Amino acid sequence: MRHAIILPLLALCACNSESRNATRELEMIYKANGSGDEKCAAKGKLANAYLHEGNQKEYENAKLTADIYCQGVSLDKQAAGY
């Protein structure tokens, strides 16, 4: 019986942990002056975290942000001859 009460509470507590972790990782990459590719991957990871959590609005915003940022990284690499 105790498990029936505890398990739903644990699920509620962990509800947004994936997006929080992805946000922290992105912040750490920025603070460490990570590469454009690292930032692009982290932005995509954040969008996927929102998707896994079922947060449609945040997913759409994060996905659009990641797509635009990653396209810019790609164009910069092309211009630099990579």
C-alpha cells in the first residue's frame, strides 16, 4: 500500500528534472565558452527534454531556438571553410 502512495509522488517530484538538467548543462557550456557544436547539441537536448516531459509550448520554443542556432553554426563553419 505504501508503494501506491509513494510512487506517484516520486513521479511528480521528477516531472521537470530532465529539462532542469538540460538547462544546467547548457548554462555550463556557455560559462565554459563551449564550441558552437556543443551549444547546438545542448540546445537540441533541451528541446528533447521538453518533448519527453510533454511540454508542447516549451518544446516548440526550444526546438525553434535550437534549429536557428544550429543553422547559424553550420553557416559559420561553411564560411570558414570547414
